[in-house]
Amino acid sequence: MIPTTFSYHRANSVSEALQLLRECGEDAKLLAGGHSLIPAMKLRLNQPEHLIDISRMSDIRYIKVEGGMLKIGAGATHSDIAKSSDVRQHLPMLAETAALIGDPAVRNKGTMGGVMAHADPAADYPAPLLVAGAEIVIQAAGGERVVPLTSFLTGLFETDLGEQEILTEVRMPVFPSNTKSTYQKFMQPASRYAIVGCAAMASVDGGTFSNVRMAFSSVGDKAFRASDVENALNGQPCSEDAINNAVQHAVNGVDVLSDHFASVEYRSHVAKVYAKRALMALL
Amino acid sequence: MANYIGQPVKRVEDKRFITGKGKYTDDIVLPNMTFAYILRSPYAHATINGIDISEAMAMDGVVAIYTGNDIPEAVAGVPCGWQVNFKNGDTMKEPPHPLLVRRKVRHVGDGVAMIIATSREIARDAADLVEVDYDEHDAVANPADAVKPGAPLVHEDAPNNLAFDWEIGDKEKTDAAMSGAAHITRLDFVNQRVVPNAMEPRAAIGDYDDSKDHYTLYTSSQNPHLTRLLMCAFVLGLPEHKVRVVSPDVGGGFGSKIFHYTEEALVVWASRQLNVPVKWTSDRSEAFLTDAHGRDHVTTAELGLDADGNFVGLRINTVANMGAYLSTFAPAVPTYLHGTLLQGLYTTPAIHIDLKAAFTHTNAVDAYRGAGRPEATFLLERLVEVAAMETGRDPAQLRLQNFIPAFDGVNEPGYQTQVALQYDSGDYHAALHKAMEMVGYDEFRKEQAAAREQGKLMGIGFSTYIEACGIAPSAVVGALGARAGLFESSQVRVQPTGKVSVYTGSHSHGQGHETTFAQVVADQFGISLDDVEIVHGDSDSVAFGMGTYGSRSLAVGGSAIVASCQKVIDKGAKIAAHLLEVSEEDLEFANGKWSVKGTDKSVGFGDVALTAYVPHNYPENLEPGLDFSSFYDPKNFTYPFGAHICIVEVDPETGKVEVKRFVAVDDVGNVINPMIVDGQIHGGVAQGIGQALFEEVLYDDNASLLNGSYMDYTMPRADDLPMFEVGRTVTPCPHNPLGVKGAGEAGCIAATPAVVNAVVDALRPFNVKDIRMPMTPERVWRAMHSNGNGH
Amino acid sequence: MGVTIQVKVNGKPYTSEVEPRQLLTHYLRDTLRLTGTHVGCDTSSCGACMVHVDGEAIKSCTMLAVQADGCDIKTIEGMSPDGNGTLHPLQEGFKEEHGLQCGFCTPGMIMAAEALLKENPNPSEAEIRHAIEGNFCRCTGYHNIVKSIQYAAEKMKKEVQHG
């Protein structure tokens, strides 16, 4: 398995990377953790002329809490995120999610930015990030723009990211300490991607659900919020019955994916089961 | 000294592997070596209109590009090693399997061109520049579809895609028994196609030396000598004495590396054309397309019982997939390694199987760990389980009731089955009783009932099995169509200092022969294990060999070693008698020395060895030296057997199966190294569970492989499996000197139906009778919601 | 077009010109002739190629050699604690507990296990199985691999205690 030839460029900073993107033109690819790109290049499904290595850009490898926001640099690896005390404290579901990606060696290389820019529908992060109301920070030569995740993900392997832009940060608000969150994943057994990934967040103070947020990865062609579940549950008592009723709406209006591991019918069913498991985990 | 047999001796081969010094074929680098890339068909069935290599040839570093038309007519395709005849006596259809296709590709992955370059990168790049013009045709992947009228033909001269049809057993008697049966259990099922997936992808290096007109082939093979024989005699027409085949360290085989593959002959042929070494190393993607696959049967099975639950008849109808070409042992797998095992452990008095072997537009199917015996065990053990369910009997009791009574094969004769084989020895009740005891069967049923009360789905599944191993008596297999003998050779060379080099035709690719065989030899001679070295895998060192598969290494290869050791001991006695000035009859050999009976006079093994090579004071008319070889042809197959029990829990919401416990009791005859035997069982069980729960090759309507990578073909991982509970009974084999039966395939043969039976048992509340493998969560979930129809 | 890289592998410095597309695994195997690192798949799944780069376990089939420029790499050939043939407790564990058969996955498996024990010197069976989920073994059914890692963990704990 040998990639086609390319020129290699290493960027040490975002500004260098942007400069290289300009110089290399449209046949350039950014190399982050490489766990999607390098296999695709080995299979010659992807044949870039220029590879711009951004895996060592220390200016995007960080995790910090700043101004009421949890900020995750695009270069933060899944291991960084899984182990980060900031993430574990403020958004435990995101640490749980990171710990369930691939295997330890994959987590050591794979990055938040790489996953989000690749927009594989089976990726894990989009669900918890939707729940957290994440925003994507994008830099270009002309400056920075911040887009909500909902408009960043445009479809199957498609995002709002331009060719001369770099995803530099994913940020989300820090939630009140009484907010509970979880990520529950039903794995595709071969690849260990998700068949269904369900992220949920809620307050359960006083035995009543409020501020319920739920999102799914790997169920539709892009991650989505299960707003019908959220609406059905807000204000309801924290009971199994209420949950059972609400999760029936998990895939309302969604064009559910199908593959040889899960038909539409089964994936829809598992989405409901995992919605329930996620909500039960919040109680 | 001595008494190594039966001890869990740590493996002598391990050090090189744990330090990264193992030497696998792709690790070998030869001066001026070139690299081959095989361009393969992306279509399952297509006609090649033309191939344009001009642009690729122009690339710097490209040495040669060969297509099918460049291979001389005199070079034949790779042969099949086993001939099965049609029921009407006609010879099986055996279309050629060319090294590179000339006109028509017959499966995705069929070799179309070989690009040879100075680096593997250039070879790969050049392949992208080779233009092949194809006309694509309809294709068929499913064997049951392939034999239906109107199916696309794989070979024009094989009507209905039939390679052969075949039967064994008494059809009339079986039909009569079935019509008289009080109850008939019937199952229609698929024993799905799986990929052996040895972790080391195949590799081969051809190295022609024009100064000596000599060829060397390094190859990741389970049997270098057989590869040499087939390649020299049937493919390239090379003089065997001018060809050396080396199988260095081989990273697992599981059957897939038994066969002689096109790439082996191609690199040797190309090396001769170019006069440089040519290396080919398979990618994993290529391995999915070209390593022979396993199983792939479509079966209807019926078991007849009388009113008391005694089995009265077994009637089987199977279509077995051969793939596009007949691989080395392919015809033997569904026939003599499957049909002949349908007696199982039971006294069933009437058995018949009707089998069709189908060509399809898929990669070849051949022996995969167990080879035919897992398929036989699967259908028997599923039938018995469902029969117990349908007739309201306990599945363990139903088995015990129908087991063949114990026989040792010495005082009691072997058991003559309805399907040709004669079992050597066995105590089947003991194995199942032991497994039930280990699992705590009665307690489990209570636990299961309590779990059901709480909505938890726990299930227990049994599988009892017998296999024919120690393959095989040459005359018997010859009569059944084998085109080779299945003996084994050995040479035991005692060095002048008393150190011993042993050359075996068996090949270790994980089995630990360097340890187990050394234990045998050290005990034979009463010397230290450190004084024995086992050499294998090189046709220049080892006289001949039939290789390792069919759990034959110890039973056949080990017996050959014992025979050579005995010759050493016999000759040593002559030397010792001379040194001690007594007659041979006065001597006994034990603990590494020849002693004069009833005295303390003795001479040691080392002294005798030295005397043999420094024959100053030496018997008249005795040749110097202490070096013997033997060929051992087994008298019968060996028949390991056992009982496996699996406990599962099924997630009632998702259908996901978790294997909670797995108990394996195997009787492999005498055990030389229990640590290694247990390891073989563990690995086999894992593969058996893999087939039950995870693994399956999928093709689309055009016979294109849908899941040819580890991203979508599920390999069992560490967190998919439990710790295994392994037990043993010992019924020695009565017909070989070590009393051993073989352990390599047992786990893989037994485990699969145990898991299916456990899941079906767990789903008892849903009245589920069968679930198609692999039992993915979706299939299990559907079974729970389909009123007993798991398909 | 070659790129010059400087790496340290098992403590030894190397300067090499590599093609940018050369994978780290091929650099180790073909250029440095450290063939203990194996290639078992094309999809970063099997872990036979696992090595440590700057102390972290990575799959060397999914990293370019140029990306390793300036890095400290450890392969199975560098596992001996004294560099002089003494076995690492993990190597010893695999031998003692029969944690290998064909040996092809073993180097990667040992590298994965070492990364685990560095972070978690006292892993449970489940933690061990989780930690090696990215390493395929077709021979052992993982049973004895788990025991091998447990053996090493025990031994390393004792070594720490006896300092």
C-alpha cells in the first residue's frame, strides 16, 4: 500500500500553513493526525500533489477554559481530550467520546480538527459537539470566522471549510455544574466507528428534566439534534416512562443511513435504545 | 534429564519473535532484488479486449511487465491436488488456473499483469499506467444460485457451474429410515464464507542463479516441499533438484498457506526471465481477494429420531462453493473431510449426503482451520440442538443418549461409521460429562431461569465433535482422489558430540514444533532439551515433507521422528554392546545410556555418538555415523473429539451477544506440551467464535467483494472474547507411537455451533429456532421479532 | 524528491533521505532493516506496525517517515532494558505465558502493552483487553496475551518495590 508521490511541507504555525495553502494551490491537503487521510492515500483514493503537515503546529494543540468557553485547539488529539481535566470537569461526555474513538494508538495521533474537517458521518465528535452548541473557529489569510457547528457540517464528508482555510479551534460554552452529559456508542464491530452515537445533556434537578439536549452521530448523513426528543422530555419527570415515550421521536424526520451492519430499521431502533441509555445515564 | 513429555516447556522459538528477530519472507532482502506488483481484475467476470502497457513500460525503474500472453503455453496453471469424480464416474471439471489471465477474468482479484520494478513504489505507480480494456459480464457469487439453470457460467466447459457432484452413505436406507422416523428436524442454513486472515500477508521471492542454473523460492507456505513438487512438476516444468524452496518464519496459516499459489510460480518464472530476484508481498486488501477462503456451504439438513429420541437417519443436501478455480485441496474439503464426518459422535444407523460443488465468480475456497469438519460439526450440532428443542428433550441428555459407547481401539475394535471412516478410540460421554461439570450445568439452568425472570437473556450451547486428523494414510487418500501421499519424513542426525539435529517435513507457523518435537526427541534419547534442535521449512535441509495442516504434524511428523530415533537407538545398541563387550540382547536403553541388565555397567548416549563418528574401537561390518531418516505413513486418521459449552448473554434491546463463558474439553490423545495444546485450543475457539458472531465475506450482485478490509470485515478483538476454560480427557491414539491425535483444529471445529446453540437457547422465550451466522446484533434482534424465523 | 530526516531509533541517531510518501513502517523495515515492526493491514487496524514515537504508541503504517523527523522512536528491537539482550518483563511475560504463536503480531502487541503499563501499572483484565483492542492476533485468542501482560505488570510492580 503505497501513496502516490507528493511534495511535503511542514507548517509550524497557522500562519505558515495558510501561506503554504496559498502557495500550493488546490491540489494540497492538510495532514493532521492522518488516520483518515493516510489510509485513503495508501488506497490511492486520495492523491494530493502537496501535503501540508499541520500535525506539529503547537499553536493549535491546546485545551483551555477561557471567557466562559471550553476551547479545544484543532491539533488536540483524542488522547489529549480524553485525559484533559478541563474536559472531564466541564464536559465529561466529550472526554467519554474521545476515549471511545479507534484504539489507543489512533487516539494518540487523531485530532479534533482532523475529525471535524473530514466530516465522516460515522465520526463520534459531532454529536456531543452539537449538544454542547459548539462553534468552529476557522482561519484564513483574511482573518478568522466563527461558525456554529450546525452550519459547518453541510453533508456527507462535506463542510463549510474553504480551500484556503484552516479549522483551528472548536469551542463551546462551559455549562453550569449541575448539567449532566454522556455519550453512548453502539459500535460498528469491524472499524469501531459508531453505528449509533448518542450524546445527551440535561439538568435533572428536582426530579424534572430541563435543558435537554440530544444529538446523534452516524445515524444520518450528518450529525443532528434530536429536537423532538428534547421537546418531549423538557418539563417531564425523570422517569423511565417519560424517557421511553420521548425516545420514540429519536429519528423523526431523519433520512437514516443503512449499511451491511445496520439497516435503516435496525439503526433507527438502536438510536432509540441508545437515546434511552443516554438519558438513563443522566439520572 | 528427560521426562519432558507432558510438561509445559516454554517455547524455544519465542526469543526471536519477542525480540523482533523473527525472519518472515518479506523481511528477506537479496542483492539486486526487484519488486513485483500484480495488477488484478476489478471485475468478477469480464473479457479482456486488450492491455496497453506502453506508458507503464516507459517509466524509469520499470524492469518488465508481463501479461497472460507473455507466459509461454508450456507453463501450465496451478494444479489441483485432489481429484473427485462425478457420481456417474466422470472426472471432475478442472479448468486451468492460469498464472496470469489471457482472455477472461473469473473473479475480482484474478491476476492480469505483473509489473516488476526496481522498487515497490515504482511497481505500484506503473500499475496505474497499465490500461486494460474489459467487457464486463454477469457474475454469480452464491453457490446455490450458481447451480441453477441460466446462471452465468464461470467456465464454458462446466455446465451448470458444476465442478462435480458427489455422495456418500446409503441413500435408500436413509430415505427409508427418514420415512419411518417419529420426528424429523429440518434446517436450511448457510455456513458462510470466511477469510482465514493469517496476520502475515503472503509473500514470495523468486531467485534464479544463472551460474548454477538454480532456483530458490522463499515463500510464506505451510508446506515448502509440496509447493516445490507442484510448481516444478506441474507448472513450470523445472527439475526439482535445481529448485530450493524455503518457508522461513511464517506468520500463521490456518490453511490459507497450504496451497500452491500463482504468485509463487510467477516470481520464480520472472526471476528466470530477468536473472534478478523478484519479490512479491501481498497487501491485506490483496489477501482478502486472493488468499483461499473457507466454508461457504448452502445446506439442507434433516435428522430423523424415533419416539424415544434415538437418531435413526441423517439426510444432507449441500452445495459447496469452490470459487472460480479449484485450489490445491478444494475438492477434498466438502467431500472426504466433511461427508465422511457426518457420523459425528452418534450411532445414527443411516446417513446420506448429496453434494454439489459449484464454480462461482469468486476467489477460491479451500481448507480453512478444520476444513470440512467444522461444516460437518456445525450441521450435526445444530440439528441435535433443534431436535432437542422440538422434542422437548435436554440437549445434553439427547447427545449422551445417542453417543457411540466408549472404545479404546486396542481391546475393543475401532468404530466403523456409515460414512467410510473407522474411528480409532474414544470416550465421548466422558468428555461431555467433564464439560458439564466444569460449566456447572444444573446450576446454570437455575441461574438462567432466574435471569429470565428479570428479563435477562442468558443461554447455554453445547457442541460435541469428532474430527479426522493426522492426515492421512496415503493408500486410503489415494483411493479417494488425493494426487499425493500424505506421509511425513524425518531425519535425526546425532552429531559426534551427542547433540541432535532433527529435520522434519512438518512446518511450524505458530504451532511450536521447535519445542514439542524437541521434547519428544529429548525423551527418546534421555538427553537435555538444549541438546536438540529442530530444523524445518527448507527443502535443502529437509529431505522431503508434506507440510503442516489437518492437525497432522505431531501424529504424522512426530511419528516419523520417533521412527528415526528408534533407528538411532537400535544402531547405538550395536555400538554400546561392542564397547561394553556384551551382546545387544543384554542391553537396555534408558535415561540416555545403554546399561547391561542387572549391572551398573553402562555407556552413555554421547559416548556412543562419538564412537560412531570416531570408529576406532568399533563393531565390524557396521557403518560409521549415527544419522537416520524415516518416512512414516499413518495407519489411520486420528480422531480427536470433545465437548464445548458456551454461555452467552444477549442484549434484549439491541441483540448484541456477549460470550460470558466458554468451556472447552478436548481429547487430543496424549499430550506432549499442555501449554502449547491449550494455546491451540484458545486460538481455534476464538476463530470459531469469530465465525459465529463476526465474520462473513459479502459480495454484491456482480460478485464484487463488499468488505475486503478490516474496516468492514470483523476480526475478533481482545475485548470481544472472554478468558477460556480449558479441560481435557485423554484417550490415546492406538495406532501411532506417541498416542497423539492432533490439536490444531479442534477449537475451530467445535466452537462455532456452541455459540449459535447458546444464542438460540438464550432466545428460547422468543421461540427462535435458528439464526444465520454471523449472529450480528441486527440478525439476533430480528430473530427476536420474527416469531422464530431467524432468517 | 528526497527529504532529509534525522531520527533517533532505539537510542541510535540516523540521518536519512526519504521519499515524502515513505511510511514510517517502511522506513524502519526497508531503510534501517529493523524488520521486527510488521505490516499486517492497510487500514491502521491491526497494530502489527506499532512503535513508540516520542514515548507514545502509534501505528507506523499511518505516519510518514518525514513526520518523524527529529523524533525519538522505539521499536521492538529496542525493548531490552539494558540494550544488551536482557528481556523486558513484557518479553519475558509473553514467553512465560505462551502469549505468542506465529509471532507476527507480537512486537506490536508488546509495544501496545508497554504503553498501557506506563499509564496504568495495575490494569484489570478488562483494561488490558481494551488497551490492546487495536492489535489483532489470529493465533492465541488473546487469552495468553492477557496473561502475559498481567505477568509483566506483576513483575514490574515487584521491580519498582525493590527499586
